[in-house]
Amino acid sequence: MSDGNFLEEINKRRTFAIISHPDAGKTTVTEKVLLFGRALQTAGTVKGKKSGQHAKSDWMEMEKERGISVTTSVMQFPYQEHLVNLLDTPGHEDFSEDTYRTLTAVDSCLMVIDAAKGVEDRTIKLMEVTRLRDTPIITLMNKLDRDTRDPIDLLDEVESVLKIKCAPITWPIGMGKEFKGVYHLLRDETILYQTGQGHTIQESRVIKGLDNPELDDAIGLYADELREMLELVQGASHEFELEAFLKGELSPVFFGTALGNFGIDHMLDGLVEWAPTPLGRQTDQDTFVNASDNKFSGFVFKIQANMDPKHRDRIAFCRVVSGKYQKGMKMHHSRIGKDVRISDALTFLAGDRALLEEAYAGDIIGLHNHGSMRIGDTFTSGDKYIFTGIPNFAPELFKRIRLKDPLKQKQLLKGLIQLAEEGAVQVFRPLVNNDLIVGAVGVLQFDVVVARLKAEYNVDAIYEHVNVSTARWVYGDDKKVDEFKRKSEMNLAYDGGDNLTYIAPTMVNLSLAQERHPDIKFAATREQ
Ligand code: GDP
């Protein structure tokens, strides 16, 4: 294959995720996006209608929800001359580490806002995460077929709360029952909305030019109102600037209704035109690997077990950073220093899994994991570096986990370590006893662990209180760490990956330990 073709393959890719508050319309947007990608014949098959709120500990419901969101956890589809990868961010009640790590694997984000509600708290939290890497953000104001808030107020709110400049690309005409369509500021055309076309790709009527009398015929009094409004909008808002967008400082804003399948294509047009081509990543050797580097590399950002009842296996999701994956190729597993041959990487076509022949930088491939892969693992073409920036967070909640049947200790440990590898929870084994302590960032994860231990490992486990309130990974030179280990044995444990961890009964206790051992580093995040 010629170099030209290789670069063309990479440059046509766009890898993004949707961030939003629950119920803002992420699933509906996803459906319509896939409809445009022709990955779905008719939209509406991504997720079944939610059957009410699921009980928090109801595993079957969670599984159902998971099963469905899982088929959509990575979706690749063509749009115009481009190839788009859409990564699903988990929709858990708690903000989970998984969500964070998924955002490390994309190059841009679509922020979906319910235009009746404005900026909601989950969106604020997710935006904070995207700020860490200055990820470019495209905004979609959704649900214009309902009575929404004033569009100018919405932009003001995004600017003041999320600290990002807004550049409207489209502007809505009317709202709710009176929603007429949008005016596209860059194309100088009005695209008219028709109701009842949500399941198809609409042949929209387009009226060129703002002064076109056809516009007055089509939308009556709204035409003059629009003309006046636009003067105001253009005076008060920012113009689109590609550079500011790519730095994460300015967001192009679109208006539409996902349910009515209107405006999604405008947003997609913007995405493929402006969003970055696959970006490279930093390594622990202080080097930067570019996507166009023709040697293969990638990192694991998520591990998921038993994704599909038909394939009870574990899949490591690997973002290809550079080069090209080819079926049967050899990869170097940097952390363990071994070469592995990968013949069965998977791609995730909406709803179905297919064996993959080749993949390029920007793509996500699924690797069968038989226990040797962890989150943060780097695969290269022989180089020894590891990609940085894929952290574990120190858990904030702890419980001791105990078996109802003590003979199943081995099964329990195996299950816990595998669940920890997925990154949902962390497991700690104290140096001084045989306890197993589960640590989590969100409270829901404790229930998930018990339910999955039962379903997947046939282990009945229960929780007990444990006197741990915080954990820190411990680093330092070997001698100091050995000395620290002797002195603080009572408060030390190994995590699922055998990393030494200080588990402190109280925050005061942690501060004291930090004072007494200035040569030891106590880290609240750990990069693999
Ligand atoms: P998610 O929780 O963000 O994935 O949101 P969903 O896509 O499941 O949408 C939540 C609810 O809002 C569902 O009942 C959708 O049918 C509805 N919804 C989504 N988009 C629109 C829209 O554009 N207009 C209206 N009226 N409802 C919408």
C-alpha cells in the first residue's frame, strides 16, 4: 500500500464521543447519527424504550441496559467521504472512571444540551474532564420541537458556566409547535423543518439567502423576526474560528431536534469538516507519537467482560494511536515486554461484532483479553514506551467483601481482580491479613460487583464495614519503600495489579504518614 493511501485513510477518520446530562437526548442523537451513517435502516433500534427507572440493585435490568449500550459502545460509520468513530460514554448514575477514560480515547466531543433545561450538572462535570486535554467541543441544542429557553440565554449560559465561547452555526426559527427550521449562518440558507419525519433522512426544503422573498412565503412573520434577530446574534456572539475550536476555546453551536431528526446532519457536516483528524499521544519517554507514524501503536482504555451473552469473554478496547492494524500482526505488549500475535481483533458495527481485517490510527479495535491486558496497556511495533494520561483514580468508598461459602475464596479473588481490570472497582489485599477490600468511586458499583460475582463467577458475597477512608498509591526508591513497608505494614495493601497502596483509616492518618515519610510519594491517581 502506498504512503498516500495510508495518510488518506487516517485523515478521513474522526473519533468522537457524546457528552450530555441523562435524558438530554444522547441515545436519540446516536440513533440519528447512525441513520445518516446508513448503519441503521430506520432509526430507533439502538436502545429499547427504557422500562421505567431500574432498581439500583436489579442486575437483570442493569445487564439489559448494559447489553444494549454495549453493542453501541463503539460505532464506526461512513459519512460523506469520512469515516466516523463514535464512542459511547457509559450512562451510569455515578460518574465513573470509565467515562473519563473513554474521553481520553477520542479527539473531539459533541455536547448535547436539552434546550428546555440548559446546562445541567453532569454536563459540567464531563466538560471539566474534556478541559484536561482541551478537547474540541461541538454543541447541539436539542429538543427545539418543544418549548425551550431563549436561544441567546442558552449561549450565555454555556459561555458563563462552561467557560467556552459559543459560535452559532445555525439559528433556530421558532420553537415547539412553531419550530420552523434553522438558518445556517455560514451557508446563508434556511433549512425548513417538517414534523413527522424523524425516522427518515428528510429531503429538506432549503431557501438560499436571507432576503429571498420565498422565505417570507414559507415562514410568514418569522422571516422578519429572523432577520432582526440575526443582526443581534451576529453582534453579540462569536464568529466561528477553526483554530480556537481546535484549542477547545470555542464551540460551534447547532440547533435541532434529535427526535425529529433535524439538525443532526448540520452537526455532522461540521464535525467531519472541522473536528481534528486522529491526534497522536504522549509517551512516558517524553516523546510524542503522531497518528501518521507508520508503525502501529495503541493503548487500552477500557475492558469489558461478557459483553455479549453469546460470547462470554472479555474485550480490551484499544485506541489505535498510529499506523495500521492488520489481521495476524505481531504487537509488542510494552508493560510485560512480550510480543503477542493478534489474529482476532474485533470491530463493532452497530449491534454486531465482526472480525477486523485492518484498522488505522483513530480507530478502536477490540482485543480478546485472556488476563494479560489491563487498562492503560500500550501496544507498539517493538518500542518500549507506554502512553501516558490514562489514570486510575483513588477510590473514595471502601467495603470489606466476604464470602458466604468460604471455600470459594479463589473464585472470589479471580472475579474481583478481573472486575478491577475492567476499571469499575479496585480491589485491595492488606499485607497483614487475608481480607479483600473493594474500593469504588461511586456507590452503585458495589451492587454491580456483588451481582456480577454471582452471575459470572457463581460466588455469593456480602459486604462488611471496613475502617478505610482513603487510599494512595505509594512510590519512592526501593530502600525507602522497604523501610516504609516495615513501619506501616498495618496500613498497606496491594491492589489488583500488585501495586503497593496505603489504605488510611482517616485523612488525618494519611497526613501524618505523609509528614513522617517525606521521601515517599502518596499518589491519588495512578497511571499505568
Ligand atoms: P439520553 O438519556 O441522553 O440517552 O436521552 P434519550 O435519547 O434516551 O432521550 C430522553 C428522552 O427525550 C426520550 O424520551 C426521547 O424520546 C426524548 N427526546 C430526545 N430528543 C428529543 C427531541 O429532540 N425532542 C423531544 N421532544 N424529545 C426528545
